[in-house]
Amino acid sequence: MSIPQDIFEQFNKKYFKRDNQYFKLSELNIAFKYLKIYPLGGGFQTTIKLDDYFFNKMRAGDFVFTDEMPQLMEAGKFGFECWHGDYVKGWHKPFDRWNGWRMPWLTLTQIEKFNSLQSKHFPKEPSPRFQLLSGKVFWKDPNDDEETQEIKPIIYNLGGWDQTELYDVSLGLTWDLYDDEGNIL
């Protein structure tokens, strides 16, 4: 069995989507008829057999190849287990992750709350904090006196006419997303 031409042309796309999850294409092996994909933001690579089942799912629209991902932002409550139920409110792109962890975007008000929560939970030890200087936001690594990084805001329209400055505060931190009952999602 050969790969149908209408499907073969789709393999040039960057992403594969199924069950509302996006994957990056890793390997296509025409001779052995398989495709390797891995979930965006971390996870194990998966091998998909290119057979009639796969082709039928593609034609039905259940499996999709695309070059673009949606740029929607969802609101959420973000924190860490060591904060014992405290959180900051922010937004995230549900398909963007770093090693499986959420990558939140916060307003200045929530960045200030982050700093106060860090002080509350780590009063006597150095812990990651943001510095707010002259209307700019900087990230200071507590383990490296030399490393300071400016975080520039991006303006998002989060509904209606509101133009909101949001700061990408993921910075390699292992953020959790919480539901309304305080459970980690």
C-alpha cells in the first residue's frame, strides 16, 4: 500500500493535531510507513503507523497537519506546591509549555504579588524575585549576582477593548495551574 498523494502533501507541515493536542513532527519514514511525533512542551515521542485507519482519520478531520497553532490566552491561577495554596492570577497559552510545565503571563500587579508570596514563604533565604525599576521588570537569579534579565511586556487584547500588558514569567520555573478548588490541573 502506498501513501495517498492528498495525505502525503500534508507531511510538509510543522504540527500534527489530534484530540485537541498539538505535536511536533519528528520523523517520517515512508519505507516503513510510520510517523514519529512528540507533544509540544514535553512528553514522550509517539510512533504512528501510516495505515488505512490513520488515512481515514485524516480524511475525517480527526487528525490534522498544520503550520499554525492558535494564539489564544486562557486565564488561570498559578503557583507552586511550596506556596501551600497561594497563587497569582494570570494567563497562559494552553498549547505552550516548557518541559510540560505551564508558562504564565502576568500583569505588574500579579508580579508584585509573586514577590510578596516569595517573601512570605521564603523569608530568610534567597529565592527568585522580580525587580521593578523605573517602570521596567527585571528577573534576578538569586544564585547568580551577575545575571539580570529585562522582561519586556507584550500587549494583549484579552476581550473587549482592554489592551493589557503581560509579562512572560515562565523563566524555567515549574509553575502549576490550579482549578477553583485549589487542585493542580
